Amino acid sequence: MTQAPTPTADTVRRLVRSLIEDGGTAGGPGLEIRPVTEGGEHATWWVGSRHVLRLAPDRPAALRLRRELRLRDLVRPYLPVTVPASVAHGEWAPGLAYTLDTKLPGRSGEDQDVSAVGEADLAGLLTGLREVPARQAESLGVARTAPRSLETLRRTAEQAAERLAAADEFDAGRLHQLTQPGAIQLAAQSATAVLVHHDLKGEHLVVSADGRVRGVLDWTDATLGDPAEDIAGLALAVGSPAAVRAATLAGYGARPCLRGLWLARCDSVVRLADHLKGRDTGPLPLLRAQLRRTWEAILLERVTELRGGDGEL
């Protein structure tokens, strides 16, 4: 298999010059080009003050990036927050896609706290995602994903918690709050699949100075699946109390809220333990912050008090 090329600053400059009138020439400085330090599988670059360029590093990522362009158009009418708009897209290398998007005003959710009104924005996001027609999303190539087993994740997290306790990073006894009967009770319910962003971490939330959530970035991991995954993502991004308040405002009851909370708590424990063993490349301060956020106390902690059906807060 041919090795995919690695994008460089020169690659980006040449591409930008072909896309933006003031992108500069070989003899001029043009727009400032600098890599985005946050990010996942995409090579992402700031282009001046108004645009962001994402380059898919391989063909699977290119497929997801092309799908994202269509998905953003589908979800935009349903959401109260802004979804990025592409001003240009194509291939930066054979078979490898790019998209040049308009930069959304605001700061990363990792750098700006979300206010109470911002929590209402998050509630509107969860509500809107639930209203996106599943069949239309599937027609764009969005796959259905089976819910994760909370019991399997709980067992993995228990082992990870012991490693963290040995490193003086975590009190392993806290994980005993989620018992095996509790994990079974919080199993995903049937017929609850909705469109899920599936990566609602802080860096993908665009937050204004007054704490309003103005936009949501990076829809490449979207799937049709368990809405608790997005509640879990919000717990990682803004803390468990805010995530549960937003989910409650969106109409979710006790079971999906607690399920999302425990998915996030187990994930944060596992990821930090993996980092200590060299298996997770996420920044250590961020992983510690996510662990702290997910373990913030909430009123809704006693799983045994759930009533039948979806439960009430």
C-alpha cells in the first residue's frame, strides 16, 4: 500500500494560494498559516483569522470528511447552535479530501466556561440531534452503532482504577458506586437510537465570552446510536452537573442521564490509566481535567431509586 503523504506548511500554503484570493504568492507572505494544536485525526490549520483548513490524512478519514460535508447541511436546520460552513472542498492529494471552513467566533470549550444560558444551548443541541430524521442520516452514510456494554466497561474501569490508585491519581473505591446490578439497570433501552455527534469534547464546542455555546465542530464521528454517548461527552467537556442539567432540559430522564454519566466516568478512568501506560497520547493535563469533571458530584446518584420506564429526575 502506498504511504499517504504528510501535509507540511508548504503543502498548506500552496493549497491556500489556490483557494483564497489573498492567500499570497510565492513572493509574498499572504495569510498567516499555523497548525491547530488541538485536534484528532485531521491535520488542521488556521488560515488567517477567518478560516480553518482540515486535511484528511488517509482514505477512511477522507470518506468521513466528505460525509461530514453532507451531514452538516442536514443537521443545520435542527440545531440552535452554528455548524461550520465550507467555502471550498476537494482533494489535497489523490484520494485525500480537504475542507476549508469559515472559522466560528468564540473560544474552545477547554478555554472558556459554559454559563447557565450556555447549558440551555447544549440542551437545544441534544434536542435537535434527536429530531434529525434517522433515515436521511443513513442515506448519507451515517452508520448505526450498537450501544456499549456498561458492565464490560465497568470491569475494565475497575482494573484501570487500581492502576491509578497505585500511581496516586485516583481513589479506586469511588468506582464501586457503580455496581453490577446498577450497570445492568443502566443498560441502553431499545428503540432509543438518535443521531449522536459522538465526540462532544471541549475542543469541539465553540463558546463565546458570555458562556454561550455558539457552535459545534467536527462531525466526522457522528453515528446513529445511544444518546447517552453525547451526555457522556458533555460530562467530559463541561462537568457532570452541567451535562445532566442540559440533558434534563432536553427531556432525557434519569436512566440516560446516569448512563451517560457512568460512561464518562469509566472512560475518563480508562483513558488516564492508558496514558500512564503509554497507550493514550492525549495531553495529561486534559485527561486529569476530564477525570475531575466527570467525577463532580450530582444529586442524581442513587441508581436504585430509578422507577420504571425512563425514570424522572
